[in-house]
Amino acid sequence: MSDLFKKTSKIVVSGNGGIGKTTLVKTFCYNQYFDNQKLTLGSEFFFKRAQINDRTIDLQIWDFVGEDRFRFLLPDFIQGAEGASLRFDVKRRNSFLDLKKWVPLLRKHNPHLPIVMLGLKKDLGYHSMLGSKIVKKFVKKFDLVNFIEVSSKENLNVDLLFKYLIQNIEECDIESIKFIDS
């Protein structure tokens, strides 16, 4: 593929620590489920290649630590991002409630940054005081691209997040997006 048709897009992963952010990214990038993942220290970077018709997009996926004490670094960390994911654990209500703190940080440099929200660990079921109706209201209130329920363990909707983000970045048909191993 000619370099004229290649692009690199920065995608940022956000949400509280210990909810499965890194596990999902590794499942997506390596086509394998990683159980008992250690907490991310600082940040990790991952890469995945997508093909859209005659164009290639290299995704740089920036996985940022989710602990409160590092959150002040996030606005500089996400500068230049073309898309972001906002994640919570469907069993941990507090991980959802904390999302309202993440949106302003993600959109500090770009108020129109496309953000897809993910409910992680769908295979475990929702917290009794949390459900998809509440989540969908949040998506509408903060003008997010979409909401997806995901299970890394069951490989459910793992690549859909990245397809929605590429669709928004490239303004293409979601069906034309194919992921290839680099």
C-alpha cells in the first residue's frame, strides 16, 4: 500500500482504573483474551491497522492510567486525538458515575472530539442500580457517538468501538472497515 493512502489516527482510552480498559485493548489488538491484567502504570500504547477500501489507517491507541491522582495529566495526553472511548464496568456503579468527570477532560482541546462509551464486562450483568436506559441518557446529554456493551472475555463487540470511531473520523461506511494484522 502506498504511503499516500496511509494515515495514522490517535485514539485515547479513558475511564477509572481497574475496570478492564487494557484487557479490551489487548483483546482487540492481539485477538486474544488476557485474564488477570495488572493495572496500567502511566500509559501504554498499542497499534492496529485498518483497511477502508484503498486506504490504510494505523490506529495509535493510547491507554491512560485511570486513577484520580493522574487525571490532571489527561488533557495534555489527549491533545491531537481524533477519537476517544469512555469506559465503565457495568457491575461497578461508581465507575459509571465518575464518567461525568472524564468528558470535560477529553474535550478540553477539542469540544467536538468523537467519544464512544463502552459498558465493559457485559457478561457479568449490570449493577442493580444501573441499566442501559440510564447509560443512554448520559450518551445523549454529553453528545457521545454511541454506546456499546462489550465483553472482552466473550469477544463481544470488541472491534465495534474502533469501527464507530473510524467511521466518525473518516466519514465512511462502517461495513467498509476491515482490521488487519500488522
